[in-house]
Amino acid sequence: MRIKIETLGCKVNGVESESIAELFRKRGHEIVKDNADVVVINTCCVTGEAEAKSRQAIRKALKAGAEVAVMGCYGQLAPDTLKEIGVSVIVGTSERKSIVNKVEEIYNQHKSDSQALDMSNIYEDLPHVPSKTRAFMKIQDGCNGKCTYCIIPTVRGKSRSRSLKSIIQECQTLSDYKEIVITGINLGQYGTDLGLSLTDAIRTVLNNTSARVRLSSVEPDEVTEELINLIKDEPRICKHLHIPVQSCSDAVLKVMHRKYTVNDFKQMVNRLHDNIPTMMIGIDIILGFPSETDEMFEDTLNCLRELPISHFHVFGYSPRKGTLAAEMEQVSPIVKKARVDKILTLAAEKKSAYHDTLISSEVEVLTERTRKHFEGIYTEGHSSEYVKVYIKGEVPLNEIITVKLTEVFKDGIIGVVDN
Ligand code: SF4
């Protein structure tokens, strides 16, 4: 079969799609970009908008006449809707490996498949698939949280962790990689089911590879003292952490059912910065959440202005059907947009100020690709801090090289190779 795989949503979905593509390849099927017999759509439902995009992609593929198989969060959440639309195979967030058999079966029989979806409590190992320069290693799935805006625990189930043995096995296949990104749905919950912690998994990866290690995202209340010390002391851990704080108003955090206060978050960020001053600290922030007043928004704005945060993912709240927050009184779209715009302005200022602090410093860049920009050819890559670095000319790819940062350029900084 000619199989096309479309992915929506988060990095975890990206990793899982690559694994599924590899399973299809192993069975002798071809992964294609166009003219597919079957389109596998790995869906997302983290917001109402993500859900709509998933449905849109499914309808488009059906309209093109392909057999459609759906996996991922929206598949788990709304199998009945998907069956109504005409999707032949639906696999949710567990038993994903079964998609290959199911697709083969349906393709051969040309008949509709409909089944209730089970939710597993056991971590499902999916095979690793090579990507260009960075290997994404998923070590955790699901979440034990109860955030009022989030559908993830409903569609992915309780937190479950990959065994250290399985992590070691994957490490053995990654010797060509200079960087491994450790991912999960809620990474900080790694090990709660195995009597382990995230730092155990990180140490295991460090001990079994020679690559540098990046963490995808860790919840504010899960950035422990032990994790901070490990990031500080271990040169092979990237000096970059993404923290989904979502709001810096205690009142809003309470309505969101988040498990930390603004003060906890401030202390943690300052501790990170004091220990690792060059560290890139990124956040996710939701604006216009139900009950957020102008005053609460100003609290968030002022708090973020003060803190050493250099990268912002900004979201206007979008209600997700099936969550508590979707039933609450909503903030008007105009107010929401004004708040998003204000935070985006602050985000640009903070990013630029952070870049300024790095000028003249030396950083380690993973070289990823060569591209032309107005004046000439540049080799692009990311530093340990996840700053985009442009190196003039062509240098070997997939290497970690030391450069001196000289001036801001486009969305990053020019790096000059140290001779
Ligand atoms: S911590 Fe909250 S927002 Fe994150 S996945 Fe769990 S329930 Fe969703």
C-alpha cells in the first residue's frame, strides 16, 4: 500500500507518527506524500481549534478518495463522530501498533471498521525512527493531572512510563545522533508508576549515549531541585527548559486546577536562572482564560516582565468540549486578543534582550542544514540554549561545533567558528 501519514499537534504525536511510519515500512508498504491508498491522520484535540483542524484533515483525505485511518487524541476522544464521518480505522492513544494490521485488513476487505477503544495502563513501546539530526525519544505517556482546560487525561489516560531497559535499548540505536530530545505528555511524571524519577531516565540516556540531551517540557511543580542540579552539573544536558506555567495569577491558576502558586513558579525560575544564568527558559501561557479579569491579566504581565524568561508560546484560551473550563463563562474574543497582543510584545522584547546577553559568548551548535539568505549561504543550527545560530558559509552538518556569537540576525544570532 501507499501510505501517507499526516500529523497534527504536539512533538509526541510527531514521534509516534514516525514510529508508525516505520512499522508500515517494515511490512513492505511505501510511505508517500501524494496519491496515497491510505491516509493515516495522527490527530490532536488539545483545543477546540486543534480538534477542528483534525476533522478538516480527515474530511480532506476522505474527499480525495483515500481510505482514512485515524490515530491519536481526537481518535480516542470521538470515535463515534469519526465513524459517522466515514473513517475506516480508528486507533486512539494506546494499541497504536495495531493500526498496521487494521489498515491492511480494511484495505483488503474495503469495509468499515468500528470498535470501542480501550485505554491501556501500560506504556506502549513504539519503534524508533531515524530523523535528520535530532532523535526524539518518548519515555512517558498520559497524565495524572486534572487541569480544567485539558482533555489529555481523558484521551491518553493515566501517566505511564517507559522502562529503563527499553530506554537503554533505544539508546543503543542512536549512536549517530549528536542530540536526543526526551519527550513525553507530562515528562515530570516519569517514573511515578515505576518508583523512579525523571532524573533516573535522563541519567540512563546520558550513561548509554554520547549525545547531548534536551528536555522537551516540564511542568512548573515538577522542576525539582534534583533536576536543576543535574542540568547545572551535567555539560551534556542542554541549557534550555520549556515550562508550561499557563498563568501568573494565583486566582486563575486555582480555576485551572494547577498545582502551584505564582510564588512557587517565581522561586523555581529564579533558582534556575541563578544556577544557570545563560539558560533559555521558555513558557506556555494561556490568556483570556474564564474568570481572568483585567487585574489578573496585569498580574501575569508584570510577573513575566520581571522574570528571566526568554521564550513565550502564547495562546488565547480556546474552549475544549468535554472540559470543565469550556462550560465556564468565557472572556470576550476582543479582550482575549488584546491580552495576547500585549504578551506578544513583551515576548519580543524579552527574546531580544536575551539574545543581547549572549553576544560575544561561545556556544555549542548542532549544525542542521545549509540555506541561502539574502547575502549568501549560511549553515543553520541550534545551540544548547536552543538559540538559532547562523554560521556564514558551509560547515559539516550533524556536528556539534563551538562558535562565538557576534550579532543578532533574523530570528537568531550569527555565530563565527572558533579556530
Ligand atoms: S498537566 Fe494538566 S495540562 Fe498538562 S497534560 Fe496534564 S492535565 Fe493536561
